[in-house]
Amino acid sequence: MKLFFICFLLISSITFGQDTIRKVLELPDVTVLKKRKLFKPLSLYDESAAQKYSIKGFDQLEIFDNELSEEVWSTKNINCIGLTLKTDVKDTFLQVKWNKDQDGCDWVGMGYGWDMWTGKDMASVRDTLAIQLMVRSTGKPFTNIPWAFGFEDYSGNQAWLGYNKSFLLAKEIGNEWTKVEIPLTLFPFEENDFDLFNVKQLIIQLFSEGVIDINSIQLVPFSRKLKEEIAVMPVSSMVQIDGNLSDWKNTVFTELDAGHKLALLYSKDTLFAAAHILDSDGSENKLKGGELWKGDAIELAFSTNSDADGKRSYYLLSDQHIGINCGVNSYCWDFKRNEEIGAIKYKITSESNGYVIEMAIPFNQLYKRPLEKGETYGFEFAVDLGGEGGTRKQQDRWNSVSGEGFHMNPSKWGRMELK
């Protein structure tokens, strides 16, 4: 049986990659897949099977378990997307094949109104659960899934989150079943006035084209660390900003995935930073003004307000973003105010495999707020590596390793904890 819904306009904010798109999302006609079975008969001795596993009292954990029923729908046009239930030697699974890059496929997606479309009260578990998908490739391995995930409540409100490589619990998605876990705490429920007491369904919007197998979709406990953290130790006196890191010898340096090393110290009114930057070509940057990020440079983004919501996707007045051109004619740039900063002291010295940078950021002069012991602030550090022709060949980031956009979205930052 096919039913066709005439769907209404929904305002949605979809974060995908580094871009945040605010637009009116119109769901076209969809096909509700034919009901197979919703209930499994239980014998007299199957009472234990009837007892559901729950987390904090929430037991509506199984979103999809390879049953094509009236709980599952997809875009009507089968040229845009096809959902096929398949069985191999070991498993029954759902194969999703889609192609958005063609005429008539303006919106391509699928949805799961699990637990027979009942309203789900997820308010008490949004900080402890993640969506877990078991997926595999039908061909070559890959790491990126061009999908966005959204929850809809029974008022029509939606909260969306784009896929990020950090959700993948393996190096790649190959021909074996691989876990992808998306923490609920990352969804912008509050920003979209979402009713977590009455959740209707999970919606997945598909971009580009591809084929992927899904073995299951469920809600699971989530306890992995979502953000990188760096401990910042206090100092009683000013650090000498001379490019010689001998006074940092007792400080623990944090290593970025790309091999650069970073350390932070603080006094009441100053944040000190020191970094070893790996750059076999040496530091060179002839760019001027706010274009410095295209050459060899470093960037720091941080909050001066420890109470700021770490999940926000927009800058506050208390958020800062600065960069240092690490070429011969170096300078410090304030990206928010679009001007040079003279108050920040820094020194760059060459090393055999790159360079060292040491700097002092005076909070009391620039941002009028003292640094508070025991508080945690948002923080991100990035290294820009310039290429030929004044173009950036690479950006290495501390926390947001797999996705650009920290310069617009503080939710991509890590955390610095003042000891």
C-alpha cells in the first residue's frame, strides 16, 4: 500500500560540513513502504523477550531493524532514492541507493517514525544517547556520508545535524559492518524550540549520490569525549616572549593529529601560548590583512565567557578569532574587527623542521575580562600551511580535525580548562 503525504513547509537549520544553511525545507511527496509486520507473537514462555531494555527509563531504542513497515518512508520518486531489503549469507539489511544530482530530485530523504509513530519522550536521555548506524560499503571504502540527520517533533519543529567524520568509529567504511555514532547532545534542539517530550520521527536528508547498506539504526548509550581538552596551568609572573621555550620545559605540550605541538599557560590577565609548527618549506606569507590564512599562519579562536553555551553555532560578542601571519613581515590580525592588533606580543623563530611561535594575549587590555581559575573556556587552534601562488594547501586543526568552519561555528571548538 502506498500513501502519499502532502507535506507542509518547515523552517530548518542544517549544518553540513563547514556551511550552515538557513532555509525553508519543503518535504515533497513521500512513499510509505508496504507494511510487513509490526508485532511478533510471543509464546507463553517468552515473557523475558517482552521485557524491553531501557536507558534511564527510556525503552524506545530501536529505530530500524530491517523491517520495511509503515514506520518507514522515503521520497516518492524512485529515480531519486530506492530502499531495498536484501538478504545475504549472514544478514538481512537495507540497501539505500540515491542520486540527488538529477532533475526532479530537489529534496531526497527518508524517515523512520519508530515505535509505531508514538510520541517519544527523549528529554531525560538527550545527553546520554547517540544514534548508532551499522553501515557498510557496497564498493570502495569511504569515510564521508553526504547525509544530514534531523529529528521532528509532533509540533512540526525540526533539529538538524550534518554528518561529520568524527562520528565514524573506524578509519573508514568498508565491506564489513561499521558503527557510526551521532550524539544527541549535538543536535540544536533548543535553538529550534524542539519538543523533546514528544518526538515524532528521525529524518535523513541525502545529498550527492551513492549506495550504502544499513544493518540497523538504534539509540545507544554514549560516553565518548566529544571535544578535545587542554589543561592550562597558572604562572605567577610574565612569561618571556622571546621565541626561546626554555621557560616552558615543565609544561606539557599537546600534540595535534598533524604533529604540531601546543601548550598554554595563564595569569589573571594574560593567556600565553607556545607552539612547535611542522613545516618543511619554512614559514612564508606575503599576504596582507585578513588574507593571511592563505599562507603560513596560525589561528586561535576562543571565548572570554566561561558561561557561553559550547553547542552554539554562532559567534557571541565574547568570542574571539585572531591570526598571526608567520612570514617575514609578520603581524597579528583580529578577524572579528577586521584590523591589526598591536597589543598581542609574539615571537617566531625557525627550527630545522618548521618554526616555533610564542605569544602573550592580554585579556585585560583586549577583552576586559580576567581569566578565572577553575573555569573552562571554548578554544580552537589551527595551523595554515601556504602553497604556491598565495593559496592555502592545508589547514591542520586541534579539535575540529575532520571539518572546517571553526571560524564561524564555536561548536567546533575544543575546551581549555584553567587549573
